[in-house]
Amino acid sequence: MSNLGIDIAGSALAAQQSAMDAVAQNLANANTPGYVAETAVLSVNPAAAGGGVGAGVRVTGITQPADQLAQVANQQAQGALSQATALQQVLSQAQDAFPTGSGTGISSQLANFWSAWDNINQNPSSAAPYTQVTDLAQGLATSLHEASTQLTQAQTNTQQQLTDAVTNANSLLGQVANLNSQILQVAGAGGSTNQLVDQQDHLVDQLASALGATTTTSANGTVNVMVGGTALVQGTTADQLTTQTDPTTGATAVQALAGSGSASASVPLTVTSGTAAGLLAALNTYLPGYQSRLDTVAQALASTVDTQLAAGYTTSGSAGDPLFTVSGSDGTSATTTGVTAANITVNPTVVASPQTTLAVSNTSSMPAASNNGANAQAIADLGSSTTGPDLAFTNFIQKIGTDVQSANSQVSAQTSVVNAASQHLQEIGGVNTNEQMVSMLNYQQAYQAAAQVVSSINLAVQSLLSAI
């Protein structure tokens, strides 16, 4: 009977020790990303046949709480926040290319440019205002070039960020597939896979942020990773991703490559969440749209000014030259066809002799034309034109501002959603140190009680032996 008592108490000691080890593991990993609290499951050992007495307690497993719906909700929230944040950062960079309120931005330059034409009207015989017009025109062209270059650089930077994100995602996908393999091996050998699952959860969270990935868990404990309806990880197999740019449209897409994964060919992914989705939106929609709007400003500037100049005459009564042209023109064949923010330039012929080439008069009659600046005044009035560059630029700046504000609001809203989803997940599987300390105290007391039983049995046996 003493042996049975010691066996029962000994099983309690072993079981309580395993439970305390689980608690210690939880406390040590309270701040470890992706860690899920473990709990030792204790079960009664069945009594031997005909014994009539229980055979103690045993640990039947170390479990972790799981809520698939909560995990998916958290992954989706993380993906939406990463998407909004990535887009916000790109749009803010684009907005920085167009400072406002500094007095030196394109809006201020346009205002000064129109005013200079008014100065010519006030004094057509003076050389100074003509030079001022060409100087301001060159300043506008330079500003448009620089803004276009900054937008192009933003496009290049965003493309590199997408490439880096895809490279990182490929590494994560491979690691998830490798962990699936390890889980199968450890589970097959009867071991605990909890630590491997924790590592996997952490990787999956990163994939959710990068690609908007979601997962499903198979009966054997492995996870499948999905993006836009395409399985990128199935069991121990992972597809690899790449970026592709359509040579015709210039649109960028993420594709799953043929190989060892589920994709039997190069398959475009429908990426609607995660950092990649935000970068793709910037690459394919926002930045090209901004570049197009900036080109519209350059085209409006060139066409409105040069069209009005073509309607006038120089102070010598002859036809003048266009002020704006495409970069590379020799000046004798100046044209505004194909003008963009990147190639707009000031006609070198006009720069060389603005007073003799600018058609500031509205008459060719002499000597009336020599002191007539009516056409210059008509150009000065173009600042308020509904088809001119000022309104086009104002609309452009308002568009960027609205987009940035929308992105900021989206980031703020999604941050709240992520915090709520993370809190819910933490409540389910996180480590509550207070609760863990209470559990530790309970297990310690149970351990001490079992030890006391062993000690009592030992004393009783020693007393019996002494009495014989």
C-alpha cells in the first residue's frame, strides 16, 4: 500500500512540476511576439483492474488556446493598416515635392510671371520687364522639371520598396513551409509543437502585414497561406513571388512563380491588403495620376501663353516667337506639341533677345506697335483663365492634399481596429502575468502537499519498521 501511495504522490509531484514549468515558460515569454500562453492539462490515471483505488495524475498535454476567427480578424486588421500606412508614406513624399506657403512655390512663380507681363504693358519700350519675363519663365520650367523628377524618384523608391517587400515575403513563405515540415516531424514523434506554432504565428502576422495574407489550419497542425484566393503555402511547399511591369501599360503586379508551390504557371495575385497593396496603388494609380496632372499644368502654361503670343506682334510690327517649347528644340522650329513637366523649356531664341521676339503688341501698324503692350496685358490676364495653368495647378495640389488627408484618416481608423483586434487576441491567448502568478502559487501549494504525502508515508514506514 505504501508503494501505491508513494506512486500516487510521485505522479502528483511530476504533474505539478510540469504545470509549474509551463507557467514559468509563459512568464519568460510574456513579451515575446507571437507567443501564446501554455497550460498543462492534468488527468486522473485510471485505477488498476480490481484495485479500487486511483493511480494518481498525469499530464496529458500542453495546450494553447486558439480562436481561428480572432486570428483571421487580427490578420485582416494588420493587413489593412499596413496598406494604409504604405500609401500614406508615398503620398506624403509626393506632397513634399510641392511646398505651399513658402512664397517660392509654383503658385507664387505663376503669380509673379503674370505680373511681369503687366509690367511690359506698362512700359513696352523698356528692356527690363522683357528680361524679367524670360527669367521667370525659366524659373517655372526649372520648378516643373524638379517636381517631375521628384515624382519620378518617388515612383522609383516605391518600386524598390515593393521589390524589397516581395523579397521579404518570399523568405517568410519559405520559413512557414519549413515550420510546417518541422511540425509534422515533431508531432509524428509525439513531441510538443507549441513553440513551432508560436514561431509560425509570428511569421504569419508578418505575411498579413506584407501581403494581406490569411491562413487556414489543417488537421495535422500545418497552416496554408492564402493571398487573394491563391494558396502560396500548402503543407511543406511554398511558391515564390516576383514583381512584373506591363511594358504596354506600365502597370506593376505581383505574381506567383511556377515551381514547387500550388501555381502551375506564373499567376498574377490579387493583392488587396498589406504593404504591397498600398505600394501597388501608389505605383499604378496615384503617382502616375500626379505626373499626368503636373504635365497638364506644363501643357496649359505653354499653350495659353504661346497661343496668345501667336495672336500678337512685336514692337517692330512683326510676328513673334513662342516662349515655351520642348526641350531640345533649336528655337527656329519651336513647338508646344508634346510638352510635359519634364521637357518644357524656354525658347532659346526668345531668351537671346526677348524684346525683339516677344509679341507684346496687338497691332502691326507702325509706329503704333512700338509703344503698344496690349497683347502683353492679355497674357497677364491668363492667370485667371479657366483653362490656364493656375487653376490646373490648384486642382492638382488640392487633389494631393485630399489624398493625403484621406490616407491619414484611414491610418488612424485602422490603428484603432488593429488595437481592438490585438487586444481581443491577447485576452484569448496572451500571457496575463497576474493570472500566471496565481496559477504558479496554486501549483506550488499542490506540489508541497504531494511532497508532504511522500514525507508522511516515509515516516509511517520508518515507524512500522522500528516497531518490528
